[in-house]
Amino acid sequence: MKVTVLGETRADEHRVALVPAGVKSLVSAGLQVSIQSGAGEEAGFRDAEYEEMGATIAPDVSAALDGAGVILKVAAPDTAEGSDEVGQLSSGQALISFLSPLTEPDLVNRLAAAGVTSFAMDQIPRITRAQRMDALSSQANVAGYKAALLGADHLNKFLPMFMTAAGTIRPGKAMILGAGVAGLQAIATARRLGAVVEAFDVRAAVKEQVESLGAKFLEAEMEADAEDEGGYAKELSEDQHQKELDLIASHIDTADLVITTAQIPGRPAPVLVTRAMVESMRPGSVIVDLAGATGGNCELTRFGEVVVHNGVKILAPTNLPSDLPYHASEMYSKNITTLLLDLVEEGELSLDFEDEIVAGTCITHGGKVVHARTLERMGQGGSA
Ligand code: NAD
């Protein structure tokens, strides 16, 4: 079976789905690998490196797609006018990429109508067996690291303490809201940059992890732990949310850098930083909001823009992992090859819909939407 890697078409996407090291593992499993020429260039991987590992280079998209059984990508197919990526696929081909099926019903319906078997890298179940496939985690790690660097870069001051002949510089204070995968990496990075770090999360379970990174965990008087069975946060009651806002307000006025990462799966992001809180911060302070795609954690966030309010900069980057494309691609490549090899038997795709990973990630198959949560979101039944 031919596995093909397409170049990314969106202007802000610099990652590639497969790095040269990944070619080797697929070839060893009896697969043929084809790379669209230049697909890895922006991430730092040349065609020649893929060839050395046993891939063939396809001069363009149609050559890459010709005869391909599986197509690997990072971003979901671009359906914008002039870039009909779904239209280029043929019935019976399989696509593995990010798809956001719960929020992109039109794309899902088009993939089903085209007869494409699609797998969403953002729907990998969070079970031990699938940890090496977990692209949300790998990319959240990259985003958390880059958010701390980006914030530091926009600050008007140092983060570390300095003792110089020209005086002693006190360390900057960073506040991280949401201590999941991205938040923990942001804490670790801000600490490495020398900041004094405080963090808050509604899930009490993360206190120990936050403290082990050398940060202070801010505790609110929560009635019950806000963690669901899957390890994710639940939406808070109004009263609980108010307590959380009071806690944040009492600490944020002395923060130089605030990084927010709080998300609730399938829900809009909770607002944790209000306009009044921004106005309590010193001019020159920076907020990096990683929840911009789901509405933002800061009331003043505008996704993809830099807002300056009373001298405080609020950044809501759209695709931070793509700003470190080399390692983000390396990690994504490991995730996607692990999933693909799990789906392949004797060189061909072999799908067992009783398997938690197949049922959790396969969105369309045989001309239909087959993913229970997506069907439920579309109002067409299925059980989540
Ligand atoms: P996420 O991106 O959904 O959310 C980020 C963080 O925001 C979470 O820690 C969440 O608790 C927090 N948050 C939500 N609402 C908040 C609020 N109102 N105030 C403050 N914080 C709030 O989560 P994530 O980073 O993807 O991970 C969530 C959990 O899943 C973690 O426990 C993580 O360890 C776990 N996880 C498990 C696996 C696995 O088992 N394979 C893989 C990855 C992550």
C-alpha cells in the first residue's frame, strides 16, 4: 500500500505530517512511502533526507495522490475557495490528519460523500495504549513552551533576577491559568527563564505537578473537585466560577506575564481574566491566551490579533506549534506513524470498529459518518 504525505496548503502551517525518521518505520512495515516534493522544507526536512530513508518524491499533488491508499497531513483539508483539498481525494482513500469533526460538520459530510475513510488526530482516546498517538498532547507541549517564549519576548522587562553593578533586577512574575499539558510546559519554561511562577487549575490533582516544577499552586475554596472521569475539567457553577475569579483577581495585578490555557472539551473556554483584571495590571505586562480558538480565557482576547488595552498586550496566537515546526513535526510524525501502524496488518489497512482507537478516531467510512460523538453532535444519534 502506498502512503503519501501531502504538503500543507495553509499559509500559517509550517509543520509536515511525517519526518524522514518516520519513513523508515513505515517502510519496515512493508509500506511504500511517497512525499510531495518540498512537503518537509518549511519544517527543516529536505526531499533528499526522505529519499535516503526509502521514500519516493512525487513532483506534485496529483502524482502524490495517484494510487495512494493512505494520505497523511497535519491540518484538516482546506475547503476554502481555490483550494478544494477534499475534491482531490478519491473514494476508498484514507486520510489521517487533524479534523476537528465535532465543530466542522460540513467538512465531515464532504469527506463522507467523497467516500474517504478519515481519521482525526484530535480524537485519539486518552488511554494508555494510545499515549504515543496523542497529537493533542504533543502539540500542546510545543504550544506551552512557545507561549512562555513569546510572552517573554513581548515583555518590556527581564524575567530572571539579575545582580549587576547597575543594580539588582527583581525576577518577573508569571501566572499560568490552566495547568494541563500546555500549562505545565509553560510553567516549566517560565521557570527556566527565571520567573517566579504561580499557577491555578480547577483540577486539584495538578497541585503536586505544579509544585514539582517549582511553581506555587493557588488554591481556591472549591466545594468539589472539578475533574470528570476522563481527567478533563468540568464547567464550574456560577458560584464556584466567582470564587475562582476572586482568587485570580487578587494575584493578577502583580503578574508581568499571564499565560492562559484553560479549556473544557466541547465547550467555550471559561473567561478567567476580565476587563477589570486587565486594567489592574501594570502597563507593559503581557497576556498570552492559548484558548483563543474556543473564545479565549481573557475577556478582551481577539483570536489571531494583538490587543493593547491600557498598555497591557493580549496575544492570542492561532497556531503556535507551527512556529516550532521541526520538533512539532517530529512529535506529530511519531503520533501519526504509531496510529497508522496500529491500523495496518500485512501492509494493508485493517479496521476493527470494536477497537477503542479505531472507533474513537475514524470519522467517515464507506460513504457514511461513523463516529459516535460526531453523529451525536450532528443530532444524528450515536452514543458518546
Ligand atoms: P485541556 O486542554 O482540555 O485544558 C487545559 C487545562 O485547563 C486543564 O488542566 C483544565 O483542568 C484547565 N481548566 C479548565 N477549566 C478551567 C477553569 N475554569 N479554571 C482553571 N483551569 C481550568 O486539558 P489537557 O491539557 O489536554 O489535559 C487535561 C487532562 O488530561 C490532564 O489531566 C492530562 O494529564 C490528561 N491527559 C491524559 C492523557 C492520557 O492519559 N493519554 C494524555 C494527555 C492528557
